[in-house]
Amino acid sequence: MDEAVGRTLAEKILGDKSGGEARAGDIVIARVDLAFVQDTTGPLTVRQFQAAGFQGISDSLCAAVFLDHAAPSPSQELSNDHMLLRDFACDTGCRIYDVGDGVCHQIVAESLARPGELVVGSDSHTVTAGGLGAFACGMGSTDVAVVLCLGRTWFRVPESIRVLVTGQLAGAVSGKDLILHLIGQVGADGATYQALEFGGSAVDQMSVAQRLTVANMAIEAGAKAGLFPSDETTREYLREQGREDDYKPLTPDADAVYERTVEIDASRLEPTVSCPHAVDNTAPVSELKGTKIQQVYIGTCTNGRLEDMAAAARILKGRQRHPQTRLVVSPASRKVLLEAMTAGYIGIMLHAGAVILPPGCGACLGMHQGVLGDGESCLTTANRNFQGRMGNPKAFVYLGSPATAAASAVTGEISDPREFW
Ligand code: SF4
């Protein structure tokens, strides 16, 4: 390719980390900045690390273990997995975030990932850190074991799809509605092994919290990464986390080459919901009004941030959950929980009839803390609604924004949050 042609965000980051040009389609060996595992996939990583005879973790990267998916542990077997991970962290000196600290992707955003970095984790939603301008992706447990030892891994540099978001998100329409709309438009395999690179006037105005939500779900369109530029909004977010020094600006070149461009006018978006049992089975809320919901779940790495708690509290303030609808809330991290308590959001939700779970994955993956009954429906702010996702293949899972979730908790059926905003 002509060297004069500009580079996408993916090409810039992978080029920087591999010391070369890193054009789409190239195979590169890249230096990893941050590698992490969580408690469902991490035990296999540890066993593979040990079976390979690796002596320790590479000095060149930050390594972390998170106990978040089954936290606190609901079973003997999972408790033993937690012990294995704690021992591994103790033996190798890697960081550990224990039960109650929060979901890995939220803590990575709050405390670890930096713009321009390369992040890998043994969890598909590692893509979340793309909201900060990091090239972040999930990998298999064994691949992460190798990264932990070598501090490097190989990539085929992905082609990029430019997602140009014009207009402005407003009111009760949020980043969650944007990404659900996009996945409904391109399909669950619409960006397979490509980078979704977001830009445009609406992106310029989006908070980092919303960018993280959008990047989090890039994998639901099959994308290798979901990437946002790093700008003054990013700097402000990092400043709020006490790490402004981690900021670095990052934008794609104006003449970067994209596989294609998808345009979305954010001003025309409606609150959107994914219906059972596929993320790309989307519909505007207006088409689903009246669908009965037995449980609402607000939280997860997709929508468990302070801004999400604020949106839910805004609707729930002075209202009660519907008597036939349970309301379960799990802030994504200890930090979010503390800030939501200080802001009064937790009190509002408790008064509305919510159950507050400890920070972590909670009911998201159906292990505990909110498993659905046969034939029940849940509207969750999570990122997946595959059959059985919330622990029961005879249940039905809908995905929506925190505002849509809160409005639906009040009425007991899928409802338009704009009527409560
Ligand atoms: Fe996975 Fe849900 Fe945990 Fe996110 S909150 S890491 S999607 S289980």
C-alpha cells in the first residue's frame, strides 16, 4: 500500500506496538500493555501457564486477575477456582481485584487502560476499553497464558469500518440505543474480524461512559475491536479517575482507508431493544410496548456505570417498581457503587423497590443472583440475550438502555423512557 495513505486507529495502534507500518491485512507481532483474566476463563489460563512451564509474568506488561463473574462465589467448585486465581496472583505478583471490586472491564476503564494501548483479556467484552482509544480484544485462555509470559502476541491487522454518527444523542436516547441500532442494521456478523471505528459530531459529544457502552458491544457485530478517538472528553474522564497523565490524543488520519462507511443520524434514533434470542433482532421500543416483563436488570460491563445509575434514578425517583416486576441492580464497580450512594441514586432505587447486588457481573450470565424462571421475561442492560443467557433456556431476554429498563420496571412492560424523562 502507498505509504502516503493515512492510517485508521487500529493501524496506528498496532503499528506503534509492533514497530512497523501495520496496514490492514498485515500480520504483526505486537507488544501488549495490559493482559487480564477473569474467574470463569482464568483458571484454564493458569493451568495452561503452569503446564507450559512458564516461570513468571513478563516485566513488560501489566497483568491482572479479576474475581467478578461469580462474586461472591455461589458454589464449592467456583470457590476453589477463586483460590487458584488468588494463589496465582500471589505467586506471580500480578494485580488482583477480588470479590466486590467490580466487573473487569469497568475497572480496566477506571484504573488501567490508556489511550493508544494494546489490551487483551480472556473475555470477549475486553473490547470495552476501545471507548478510551485502546485497541482491546478478547482472546482464548491459552493465548492469554502465552501473552502473560511473553508480553507479546500476533495479530492480523483488521480492516476498519467507519461508523459516522452525525446529529446528537438527546434526552433518554443513549449510546446503548445507538449500538443496538447499529447491530440491528449490520447484523451479528456484519463486522467479523474488522474494527468498528466511531467518529462524527455525535461521537464528539458522547461521554466516555457512553463510548464504553458502544465499544463494549462491538463484539456483538463480530468486530475484533470497537475504537473511539482519544480527545478532550477522554482527558477529562481520565482526570476524574485521578490519572490525567495517562492521556494521549489519538485520532485517525483524515485520508485513512476504510472497508466501508456506515452513517447513522443520532438525532433520529429511538429507544431500541434487542428481542429474544439474538442481539441483532432489534426493534424500536414503540413496536414492543405492552410486552410483559417479570424482571429488570440494571448493571453489567455494558451499562453499570454512574451515568447509567443516574439515568435509572432519574426515572425511578418518586416511583415504585411494578408489583409483578422485580428490579435488580448491580453497579459495575465498587467506585460506581460508592459514587451512586453519594449521589443518592442507590437510595432512590431502594425506595423504588430495587434489590442492590454487590458490584460484579451479577445476574448477567445466569450463574446466580437473578436466574429467570420458566417462561419469564427480563429486560436487561447487558449485551447478550442468547437463549439460556440468564440461566434458563425457557426464559426470554430483552436488551435495552438503563432508561428503558427503569421505565419498564415502573410499568411492568417494555416502555418508552421518553415518557418518563
Ligand atoms: Fe460478561 Fe456480563 Fe460480566 Fe460483562 S457483566 S463481563 S458481559 S458476564
